[in-house]
Amino acid sequence: MIMNRDKLPFILLSCLCFMFSCSTTRVLQKDEYRLAGNKVEVTNDRHFNTNKIDPYLKQRPNSYFIFGWNPFLNIYNWSNGKGGGWDRFVQKIGVAPVVYDPELVEESISNIRSHLNYLGYYDSDINSEVQVRKKKVKVKYVITLGKRYPIKEIRYIVPEGEFAEDFYADTASITVRKGDFLSEEKLESETVRSSSYFRNKGYYGFSKNYFFFEADTLTYPDSAVLEMRINEYTRNSSPKDAVPHRKFYIGDVRISHPENLKINDKVLTNLNTIVPGKLYSERVVNNTYSRLSSLRVFSSVNVEMSVVDTNVVDCDISLRRSNMQGFKVNMEASSNSSGLFGVSPQISYYHKNIFRGGEWLNLSFMGNFQFKFNDNVRSNEFGVSGGLSLPKFLFLPYRLFHGPNIPRTDINISYNYQNRPEYTRNIISTSYGYSGSWRSKLFYQFYPIQLSVVRLFNLDPSFYQTLEKDPFMRNAYQNHFDSGTGGYIYYTTCADAIPKTTFFYSRFQLDIAGNLLSAFNPLLGVDENGSRTIWKTPYSQYVRGEVTVGRTWRFGKNNGQAFATRFLAGAGYAYGNSDALPFEKHFYAGGANSLRGWQARSVGPGTEKMDTTFIIPNQTGDLKLEANIEYRFNMFWKVDGSVFVDAGNVWTLKDGIGQNDNVYSKFSFRNFGESIAMNWGVGLRLDLNFILLRLDMGMRLHDPARDNKWLRPGEWLKRDGYAIHFGVGYPF
């Protein structure tokens, strides 16, 4: 039997409708009800954030994927109740309904009341309203917030002497102030902050347990008088156990590591900021821990302080050896409806202590192969790169950097070979620069020196004729010498490889080339096109920038659902000695991490149709705009699903590029809407914690290159209607 592919979308839609219509309560017993929803309502403060209450509800309903629907809840209810293989199968894949428990409602009310007291709402009134409809229950928690007491006066009682001097020097930083509402939450936060302040002032072992608070709400009606007291004994002890608070100084500092760890001890000494005779500071101790950990040479770093006198602490730093060498493998693959396959394997070797000083060596081998079965047309690309990263700024002493993160000097070199039907190209590149981070949230790289040489060979005659007709294309595809400066800044609120919480990130990258060389133009040769040359090769002159911002919201049970967004904008402009950006600096769209309804380099520019000059797609531009939205959800075991929408394109900025005098490819606000490519799709992810494998299928909604740009559902699975991608890690 042969299925008509035009009917496949409608068959899939019918299956979804069937699943949506199935019961979600079929497996419940006679007196059981499914908890369908919780709602929290505050009657006397519409600005109160009810999300603060959700974590204190003892029972939550099943999570929903979209529009209040969880297909795996329906699948679970396909059980026939016989306990056989079919029941075990659907129960393994599906999700059991949450059975309503009235006792947990009462426990939730108790939890909410306690939490509101903690927030400073005293004697709050909380009731539950239970709505039953068929076999489903919805619970509404109705809250009338209790009384709040503004702080009218604050009194401080602290031990006299040097400690009192340090305390009053910090009063401007105290976060609990007159006029604030009294709450245990604010008091707890202040004790944590203030304790850290004292530990950084030399008071080793000082903790929040030395703080005592008393609040008087009777002296002034509807207000509170707060007494903040710091005692010389903790909350868990008595006055007879009091010991005066005193400052400590560093005694002996000892660093130990396994004998089989071959590392220069001078490196460890330089990274250590804990100095004998200096005043103890928790910040300095943490800095040393972070600096040693950032070497990545140790599997664990343990910094232990021990009191050896009334005001002296010794420091013992013990280090455990990590695995010094290893390999990393990455793979991306894609296919589209025209039968074009693309495979991009990569293998990397690393050594984290190559010269016994915490130097990182990275060697990487990559390939990119595009082909069609039963067709001689193919494109091959091979690359090898090497990088050496040193744990310091070369030519600058360690003592200039006291923070938790050590800067590094990076030296890189690479060779890339590209063999396409139209040409063969060799690229040799090298760079020298610096990288580092700040508070594990801000990362930077700055390369004052970036050099590359590009040479083209074996140009196809017809392709060469096309270049001769279009000077802008010719300048993009020519031998050139690239010398400039570049770098990027990356900020994120979560630096984990696979973040499990809500996070935000932004990235800005900038490259500038040719400006320094242009100062020597009078000394350089000139080619037949009027370009200045170095070793008979024109040098490139351009500026290129790219900015990316994204945010991912995690929610649901165990943060198992996520809503991820990304926006990207980039532009490059050639000037001076160049009429066009070098081809390798052009922007492209499509692929496993971009517009997933297309393969890489097969979108745009603008509304331009596929350039037949290239046998394998090679559509690029000077400008790129892209936006992505993805909804992620847990399905079963370690398998997650996704639904996504991608939109964007690339455009040219100068006149004269393209098959139609650039009318279709050049960016214009007038035809901006019709030039936006858009796709939707679905995906599967296998999250193994240490690696995430991804399979996405993108289907085109709006194709700028078509005469009839909007695709009907029946065209999504036809030729030039979809693409399939395999990748490692999230697309964004």
C-alpha cells in the first residue's frame, strides 16, 4: 500500500484530534477525581505576585504542553485495566493523572500561612474553594493578606570596641531600613549579607547565628520598633558560652597535591592569594579556590582553615589530580526534501597541562560533506586547528590580577581546505589574544592580532565568467589577505552546559580588518583592479558585528518545561581597499541551529531565488536578522519534545550583487515582510545529562524565493518543503 504524501499532514492532524478527544480520567476509581488545576487568588492586593505561593502547594496538577493539553495523560488512559503488556506499555509512555487529595489541600493552607508570616503578612485569612465537574477537580485558594507593620525605628546593640567600629562603618549598606515592612525574609537576607561583610574584615567563623531580633508592635500603633542585636554567643548557645569577636590573621599556608601530578609549583604559588601574616578574608580564600579550580587540572580543590591560636588560622590547600587528556566528538547532519545530505563531524583532542604549567592544548579535526545519492555532485571540506592557552596574560605579572578568575593568553592556528564544484579554496589563519571571565557570568575574548590568507584554485569556467560579470561577486571570491582585530563579550545568568533553570544571555562580536594596513598604502603595490596588495594579494578592509540575545524560561514540575527565545542581528560592511566582504565573513541562514526548514546556506538573500551559479546551495549576504521561539517539554524517561518557529533571512547591503541587479537581494523596509523566511517544526531530544542529542524537522511556512510564498499544509512534506537536522546540544 502506498500512502499519498499530500494526505500525510491531514492524517497526522486527525491523530492529534483523536488523542485530544480521549478521556483523561478513564483509569480513575469510582471515588477518585483528577486534580485539573490550582488557582491562587489574593482579594486585597492585586499587585501581589501569586507565583510566590505556588511552591508551597502540596499537590499540583499534571503539567500541560500547550492549550491545556498533555497528550501523554491521554495515552496513559488508553489502559484497558487488565494489567497486561498493553497496560504496561501505555503506562510506561504515558503520565498518570494526579489524584485529588483533600488532606493535601489543608496542608497547603498551613504552608501558605507560614510563608506569608515569613514575608511579613501576619494573621492572613486563607480558604479553599473546590469545584467538581464530572471526574475533575479544580481548587482555588482564596487569600486575604494579613496585617503588615512598617518599621518606625531601628536600634542597634553590638559589642563595643573594634567590632563596633567595623559595624557602624557598614551601616550605610544595611538593607533593613526605617519605613520598610517588617518581615523575617528581609531580616534573614540582611544577616547573610552582614555576616559575609564581617568574615571579609577578618572575623573568621562569624555567622548569621550571632544576630538576634526583637520587634515591638505595641509602642506605636500599626508600626514596629526593631531591635537588632549582635551577641558574642550564637542562637544555639547561652551567654556563658560567649567569646569576644576578634580578627584573625593567616598563619602557615600549605599546598599539597599527588606525586603523579606533574605541575610547576611556582604556578600554584602565583595563583594562591592567601598570604601568611595578612588579615583573614573569606573573599581572598574563595578567590584562591576559584583560581585553582579554573586551571581545570584538578578534579577537586579543598581549602581548609584551622584555628591554631587566639587570632591565627592556618590554611591547608589539598588538590586532587584530574584526567589530563581526552577526546571530544561532535556531529551534525541534515537532509532536505530535494535529497541533499549534509554531514559535519568533528573530533578534538585536549591536554590540560601540556607544559606542566596549566597550559591547555587543543587539536581539532573537522569535516563538512554535502552530497546526493546516485549523483556525482558533492562538496567536501576539511579543517585542522590547534590552540594553546596559557594561564596568564603574557608579559604581565600575576600580582596585577587578584580576582577569582585568571585571564589567559590564547594562540591559535588553523588550516581549512574546501573543494566545491565551483572552486577549491585554502584558508590559513592565526590569532593571538586574551580571554577570561568575571564572576562566571561575563566572558570575553580579545584578539589584537588576527591574520588569515585565502587562496582559490580550480575555478570552474562558467563560475569564473559569472565573477567577471559582477565585480562585487569577484571581490568576494578572490585571493585576499586579512589582518585585523576582533573579539566578543558574552554574558549569561547561567553558565552550565545544559541549564536547568531560567536564564538570560547576550553576546556581542566585532571584527575590524585592514585599517592598520591602510596606513601603509603608499608603500604597497597595486593590482589590476586598483586594490593595494601584500605579496601580490589584496588585503581586506571591513567592519563586521553581530549581537545575539536570548532568554529561556523553565517551569512546570521539576522545571521539565521550557520556553526558549533568541534574536540575532549581524551586519558587515566593506570599504577602503575592498568592495565586498570576504566570502568567509558573509552571513548565511538555515541549518541545525538557524532556520530549520532549510539546510545551511540555502536561504536568501532577500527574495532572491536559488543562485544556479552554485551547484550546491551557497546563499549569503551582508546582513542577517533572525528570531527563534521553541517550546520544550518532557515526554518520558530522558526523552524530551519540542515545537518551534524560526524566522529570518540574510540580505545584501550594496547595489549590483545578484542575478537581478540586487532588486530582490538588497535589504529594503518596503519589501521586508515578504523577504522573511519562516518555518515551524517539531523535534526530539535525548538528554543524557552529560550530552544532549537532538533531531529536528522543520517545515516551511513562508518561503521568500517562491512566487506563491505561503505554503499550504499539503506542501510541507513535498519537495523544497522541509528539512531534517541532527545535532548535539540545544540550538540556542
